[in-house]
Amino acid sequence: MADQKHKAGFVNIVGNPNVGKSTLMNLFMKERISIATFKAQTTRHRIMGILNEEDMQIVFSDTPGVLKPNYKLQEEMMAFSVSALQDADVLLYVTDVIEKPDKNNDFIEKVSKMDVPVLVLINKIDLSNQKDLETLVETWHNCLPKAEIIPISAKVKFNTDAVMTRIKELLPESQPYFGKDQWTDKPARFFVTEIIREKILLYYDKEIPYAVEVIVEEYHESEKQIHIKSVICVERESQKGIIIGHQGVALKRVCTEARRTLEKFFEKKIFLEVFVKVDKDWRSNTARLKSYGYKLD
């Protein structure tokens, strides 16, 4: 009997903010890899999730939403999305039934010129009807004639198994890129910062979540527990006051909810200390962005 061929490749997920990219990533991975909230611009980095099967390795890559940058942080976020077009073996362009196909013509133009297979996933079809969906599918066919258009609903898991089947069919033959026991390219500290930032996205309104960066100053792990000291950085003194809240109530809620999620994520007891400091205009400061892990040119 001939040896079965091994497949491996990069499946990069791109699209505009708030169309369900991160939810889809977590669904495919069957793990909680990316922050998934109802707010736009949740993802700031390119996050890889590595799905290993006996004869296959799928490296999913979730990217920040495509947008027109207004400051240096958003420029870096957009650079992550563009980079995902350069090393994909399969590209998933995620949209939804609300978004207009011409929202980001420049980016769509780049996608149209790609030689790799492109799957346009129209998410949230549970919010549409058959007639409107058929019109939308035709519009996307006109925008990206070479792409396959697949209507889905990540929320109710409609057609997502079919997408996974198609991905496996399209992957090239290759040896694994990562060890079979590896499930992401990010270190543990990264997920600590993301989980704390997720709680801030959920519990604060308006500009506050977008003016926040989280860093881990200390991370000490033993067999049964993890001690973490982290800092929430904001741009203004007024923002610091809002994060902390009256008598520290708001910050305490963030810490409590983050600790609970971290304990589920790491399956260990978590001791979490969180402080707040002002780092003025960090989102527009190249040096500060580099210190927070954004690799600007």
C-alpha cells in the first residue's frame, strides 16, 4: 500500500472589522485562539492557530480587520492584513450580509490578483433572506470572478464544515511547518494580554478600549499555578480614572473576569495583579509601539 501523502499549508483569514473573522478562527481551531467580541478592531496582531491531524497540518492565521489607518497603530494593523496576502496557500476573505463589497476596493484589487485559491465567506446569512443573499453572491462573483463564494453562519455553524472540507481539498502536499504538538505561534504572555484586553473591550465604552495596551511585566509558572503582574497602559489621566473606576470597582471587575478566563485557558490557578499607568499618545509613537511588540518599518 502506498504511503499517504501529507498536506500542510497556511490558510489566512482576512476581511473588514466586525464580520466574524475571529469567531470563525476559533470555530475552525476548536480552541479559543482569538478575541471575539461585538466591537470592531478587536484583533491587533496576526495570530496563528495550528491544527494538526495525522496526515495534515493547517496553519490558520487571523489578521486585524481591513481599514483605512488613522494613526500608526492602525497602520501596523493594516500591514498585518496585507502580509497575509503574501504567504497564503488558501485565502479566506470573510464578509457578511451587511457589508458592501466596495468598502475596501484597494484591498479587494490585491485579492483579485492572487494566484492561490480564494474563498469568499459571506457570514451572518441568518440575518438575511434568500433573494438578498443571491444578489449579494452575484455581486461578489463580479468583484472576484476567480473566487469561490460560500454563504455561512459562524453563529449557528451553518456550512462551516463544508468550508473546512474545501480547505483540506485545496491544501498542497507538504511536510508540517511546525511541531505536531504546537497549536499556536504565540507565547503564553500574549494570551494573558489578549484576555485582559478582551475584558476591557467588553466592559468599557467608546474610545477607552482602543486607547488601551496591556503588557505583562512578570509571569511565573509552576506545576499548579501562575503568578502574573500586568499593566494596563492608557493615553490620558482621565482614561486611567475610567479604567480604575470609583473606589477601584471597574478595575476589580476586569481583574476578576480576566482571572476566571485565564484559569480556564491555562487550566491552572491564577494569581493576577493589574496596575494602570499613563503612556501619553502611545498609539501614534513609533518607539512605544515597537516596545509593545509592533514591528513597524
